[in-house]
Amino acid sequence: MIFKQAQIEGLYGGVQSISLIEIPRSRKHRFGIAGNKGMLRTSQQATAHDAVAAINGTYYNIRIGNSTCFYKIDKEVIDSTVMGEFMGRVNGAIKERGGKLRVMAWSKEIEQTYRGKRGTVLASGPLLIKNGDMVGWSEFDPNFINTRHPRSALYVKRDGTTVFLTVDGRSRGNADGMSIPELAQVVKCLGAVDAINLDGGGSTTLWLQGLGVLNYPCDNRCFDHEGERSVSNIIYVK
């Protein structure tokens, strides 16, 4: 695995703090999706699953702790996507089966007819890149799409490399955050063939075994590694 981090001045007219972990396609790497244990920090969930790297997962109800997006483990549906998520930002999902991940399209119609009985599916969005092309977002909440926030994303490159990426924000002079079109452009330039946006804002967290939290979570309003928020679910590799 390769960890990269950069603070770039002048990118999209501001300062951007970008961190990523590249996980080459390998029989040694097995991905997983974990959650449904109440709200815990990404680092806590990753450690509990003996992960070597992890990123926060999808959107959730911050009061109750459950996912507000479809979450199914084998035959069991844990959570369904609420209508507000479909209308505002969700049109994709991550599927894990046999320790491998893939990014897929998702919709209310797909969810209602989905019958897969093996593997884990976690809906999120919006999709950023599909089959090498940027995806349009005109049907979604323009405030969410166009406002700069901390962002988390997962993407896959043509050679099968999977990448966990975070963009920090809400720290003037250190990290301005990105809009969805800006994030999509960045991951496309970095080689994404398929890419999906995950939960962002105060949830944005990238973790690596031995180094801990790599990015600068904003929940404590300080530009440090201590502002990690408890989340509902994570995506990890071991």
C-alpha cells in the first residue's frame, strides 16, 4: 500500500489538503464493510476488524446511529435508503464479495428489486466517475453538490488499484474543501475509472495502521488529527 498526502495552494482558488491510500490489486488484500454496532470512530472500527487501512462509510442518522442508505449483509437487509437520500445525493453503491470491492450504480428501483444473497452492499453517492467518464448531478441538491465541504471518496483505477481518498475542509488557510465537481475532476486526473463519494463533513476520516488518523478531521474545529467523529460504518482493507 502507498500513502500520499499534499497541501496544495491555489487549487480551485484555495488551499486543498488531500490524503490518499492506494491499495494495489492483490490476493493478500481483502476488503470489508463494517458497521451496525452503534456509532464508533473509524479508527475504533478499523482496529476491531484487524484492518490495515480504513475510510469512513456512508450517510447515517447522527442521533440514532443507523445508516440512512441501503446496507445489506448477505441475505439480511440492515438499513434501507430513505427517500431524502435518493433525492439529494445517492445514486451509487459499493459491493464487497469475497474480499473484493466494486462500485456500482444504484437507484430506488434497483434497491426494490435487489436480490443478491452473497456479499455486502452499502449505498452512497453521488457517483463521481463511471466507466472513466464524469457523471452529471443536475438531479441532486445543488447546495450539497456545489458547496465546498470536507469529502471522502473511494475509486478504482484501470489496473485494479483501489484508492481511499479524503479532502479536508472547514479550516481557512489550511483546507478549503471541495465541491462534488471539483472532487470528481481530481479523482479523474488521478486515474479513477469508477468513483463514488462517501459521507463527508465532520465524518471524513482516513486511517492507517501504525500511523493512525492521516487526514485532518474537522469535528474539533482544529487543523489536527484529533477531530475524529463517531460514524455508523466504514470501508476497510486487511
